[in-house]
Amino acid sequence: MVVRFLDRFSPYLLLVMTTLFWGGNFNVARAVSGEVPPLGLSFWRWMIAWIILFPLAYRSMWRGRHLLVEHWFIVLLLAVSGVTLFNSLVYLGLQTTTAINASLMQSVNPVFIILLSMLLLGNRPRARQWLGMLVSMAGAVVILTRGDVAVLGELKFASGDLLVLLAVFLWGLYTVLLKKVPAELRGIPLLGYTVTLGTILILPFYLHETINGRPLPITPASVASILYVAIFPSVLAYFFWNHATERIGPERTGQFSHLIPVFGILIAILVLGEALRAYHLAGILLVSTGLLLANFRTPVSRVSGKAKQMD
């Protein structure tokens, strides 16, 4: 029923809405970073998302249980990479980095998707894609070093930036692995399995955080932030992202990751009052140039009656 409803909408519209929700996710997590502990935010985000999702998913999850047993390893990898670790690492990173930096790190996601598609799906990048990936990674390095080249020699990167970059890599893995899931398991049942498993796996880390002096306070800010991240960047965004990936593929879906920093930066400047600095602009320029190189296709000419791509 949900899949048929989503089929009415353009996958590109669904992806724009998803990136808007995720851009807001970075900013909400940064805004409450001093009040809401990161693993508490991650756990309750997915716990509430599970409460919303389970009534919609349990029938299809039960019908697909034999597929779960058959493909348990891929489902487990999706749960760990896309639910347990991605958001937990982002929220941990946002304790010490800015929402703008975290949003910009998300721009590197298509590079990871191209690389992982090559390794896991057998896709072969062209020479221009390799060049584009190198330029995009240079942009990520500029952001990681905050424009200070000396940081490279000392390897003194901001821990928050590194955590977010690791999270972005794991999201690339999640996106590529979606293509390895059989069609019968995709959609509602897969989302139900991954959210269930991912939430269970976050629980011990959340309990450790709570026992060690960072319990989740019950305040208007904490409740509002958890409800936002549970409904919009979780249930709705994952429905939209997974559905769009099934329809247009991970490589094209991954390109929409570049809207996350656009929305994230706008919200960070307008709502959080963060400043856009020169190294941000340099990083944006390099990442954007790399993406254009990686995705630019030259016109197709016809030679001897056959279409031949000029490269």
C-alpha cells in the first residue's frame, strides 16, 4: 500500500524532500548537542520510528521471514551501517563539529558510492570519474583540515569531522547494498527488519552512555528534537530514499546527497547563526567540480550507424 502510494510521486521529488529532512537532522542534533546526549538521541529516534513503523510493517515482515533467514547477512549489514552506526556517529561528531561541516561532509557520499559500487557491484568507473573522485576528496580534505594544510602533516584532524566522514562512508555502503537485496524483500519489510535490528544494536551503547552520567533529560527541547528526527529524517526519509533507490539506482540517487549541505548550510546560517568561512567555500568548489567531472557525459555521436560515446 505504501509502495503504491509512493509510486505516484517522482523519485526526484522524494529525494529532494529526503535531503531537506536530513539537512534539518544535522541542525537539530547540533542545536541540542549540549542538552541531549548523542546516543540517547539516536536510540530514541529509532525507538519511536519503530513504534510508528511496526504496525505498518509487521504483516509483510512475517510473510518475508524466510527471505530474512536466507539473506540475513545483507540485512544485518544494512541495519548496522544505515541505522545503528550512521546516525550515532553523526550525532557523536556533532558534539564537537559544526552543522555546516557535517553537512558538507555529506557531499562526499557520491564518491564513496562510486567506489563501493565498483567493489561490490562490479561497476567500472571511467577515467573522468576517477579524476572527479580525487578532486572531490581534495575538497573533503580542505574541510577536514579547515583550510590549514599543516594539519595534514600533523594528522590533527577534528574528531567530530572524522566521525561524520566515517558515517558518510557507511551511508554509501548502505545505499550500494540496497541493490543486493532481492526485490521481494525491499520496501516495507526491509525497513522493518533494519530498524528493528538497528535499534536493538544501539541499546547497549545507549545504556552505557546513561549509566556513565549522561541520561536523557525530559525537556521540551529533547522531546521536540526526538520527535522531529524520528518522523522526518527517519520514517519518511528512509521510505523515500529506499523507494527512490529501487526506481533509479544508487549512483543517481547518491547525487542528491549534494542537496543535504545546501539545505543544511542554509538552516545552520539562518537558525543556528553559524558562519560560512573561506575554507567551506573552497571545499564546496572542489567537491562540486569533482562531481561535475564524475558525472558529466559528453554528447553521443553516431559513427557507421552506431551510437558511440565520446570520452
